[in-house]
Amino acid sequence: MQHEKHPFTHKPLHRLLLIAYSVLLPSALAIAAIDARAQSQRDHLTEGEADLIREVQIIDQRIEVFIHAADRRLLVLANPNAVQKKKDEERWGPLPSGSPLELLVDYRNILSEAMEKLDDAHERKDPLVVKALNKFKEAALRQSAEMKALAPKLKDAREQRALAEAIAEADIASKGSTQ
């Protein structure tokens, strides 16, 4: 009885593929795990922003807080050395910090949370939901354009992917809020 060999056995290509898979796959998985861990441990709102969201329960005013929190990420992305007025610092706290990737993920999470709050208000038949939706739509359209202008500044593939996802989230927000 003749023993059949696997077609790649003892061939240089097979050895190269094994090496590539044994080195590259674990490296890629480790990088993905680090990214996921960093994103899951980071709060997408600053302490001041989170306090304001808890304080403001009226949906149209609450959406304004989410919009301003998202705008603050875009400000820092456009100008990492940005400063805010003392009055804003007192109300909102320090500007958010983080890498462009972290700020973009934070932005996307802020929009996602805002959309959840809008959905909740809609289910409760809140009379101010239409006003809040219109504010959110206008902001999402403006922010989408601002983010598209940031594209040339981002060179890292992960940052570019996060930017594309943030733009997509803003586009969803602007379309969803027209209903």
C-alpha cells in the first residue's frame, strides 16, 4: 500500500506558507486584541461631558451635548494644539485627548449613543424628538464634511479605516434623522 503525501509536503512553498501563517497570523491577532482592549477600556466621553449628559434630560438639549462632545473630537483631530475658552473649560472640562484613532472611535461611539437616546425618546413619543432629530441631522452633515477634510492628514491604515467608519456613522445619523 502506497502512502499518499499531501500535495504541499516537502515543498518550499508549503514551508514558506507555514512560516508566514505561524508568524503573521499571531501578530495580526495580537494587534487586533490590543486595539480592541484599548478601545473597550477607554470611555468615549470625558468626565465633564458625561456629567452634562446625565444632568440634561430634555432630549433636544441632551442631543446638543452629544453634538458638542463630537465637535470637540473633531476640533482636536483638526488641531491637536487647540485650546478652548476658559468658560468652555469650566463647563465641559479639558478637551479630549488621545490618538487620532482613539478620537475617531470616540466620535463614532458618541454618535451611536446619541442615536440610542433619540430612539428611546421616539419610543416614548417625546414631543421634542423632531427638534432634536433636526439638530442632530444638521450636525451630522456638517461633521461628515469636516471629517472628509481630515482624510489627507491621516496616513495610518487603521486611522483611515476609523475615519471611514466615523463618516459612515455620521451619514447614517443624518439619513436616519430624516424619518
